[in-house]
Amino acid sequence: TTYKYYATYPVPKSVFENLATFSLPTQQDGKIGNGAAIMVAEPDEAIPLRALTGAIGTPTSSLINENHLRLKMRHMMHALKFYVPSNKWAFDEGEKIERIVFTMPQSIAGDVTLDYTNPDFAVNTTNGVNEITLNLAEPIGPSESAAKLDFAAASIIPSGHSFLDGDQIVVKMYTKNQAAINYISLAGRKQMRAGHITPIGLD
């Protein structure tokens, strides 16, 4: 006998039939942690799984693998990577960016509903807001090269359309003692798809 398994991360705030609803937070940590990484597994078939009865601290992955369950998780949100090239850095020496607040023309956080049986299902949004605050778990400084970016990441709801003339991201950056603001044009950019990353260079 085999069974079909479905999985999400994190645990949904609610489930109705095959629809799971999550809250993409407006307060994030720059690491896409604490509920900001919303993922749905591709359905998998496996034999009935036995209970995980190992002692506390025993890795569970090997126990799951012994029972032939192989879950492939897919990121359902879009990611932004904020960084500042060293030649654009103007904060005082030794200071780092501790907080980033940004707004976009569409809803970027709020409640998102997904079909947990089908990762290709379109995301539906309710209670959407267009501002996210990143209180950085690890403050960022200037990036010396594209190969060594010092960046802060944000998880946003994917956009379902290309951007128009006049669309922009407004980014406010804060160090301990200073602040700066950037207006970044989105005109001509294509939609920001689930599972993809958009780098945002700041000045």
C-alpha cells in the first residue's frame, strides 16, 4: 500500500479542504526566517510511514528516508536582495545598516492562500499591505564585489503583472545614527515570480 503525502512550511494559519492560508509577515529579519519562507512540497507517494520514535536529539531525516519519503519543497514567494556597492556607500565608517523599510506599488505582505496539493496553483492574497520592515538579524555593510554581496533578503508576495511607468520601490535605510532614502524605478521590469530572486542595488 502506498499513500500520497503533502507538506507545507511553515504550519498554515488555517486550512479549508485543499487550501492553506499563511500570513507573510510585515516584520522580517533579513534572513527570510520566522515564517517568511512559505513553501509547498510537490506531492510524493510513499509507503506508510512509521512513527518517529528515536530519542530526543536523534536526527529524523534518516528515519524519514528509510521509509522512502522524498519531499521536494518549492518556494512560493519572491525574494528581494538589498545590497549597497562599496562605491555607493556614504554612511560613516564602521556603521552598518540595521533596518530597512520599503514600499512597493502592489501588496507585498499579508494573508496568502495556496493549494497545498499543487505548487503550480496561483497565490491568492487578502489583507494585503505594501510595506515591509526588515529589522536585520545581521546588519549589512558595503559590498566589495558582486561575488561577495553583503545583503539583506526580504520575502514578498509574487507580482502577477509587469510593472508600469511610475512604479517604484521606496527604500529607507537606517544605521545607528543615520538614515538614507532611495527611489528605485520598476518601469519595464517583468513580474516578480515565485521562487525567483531580484537583486536591488542601493545608493
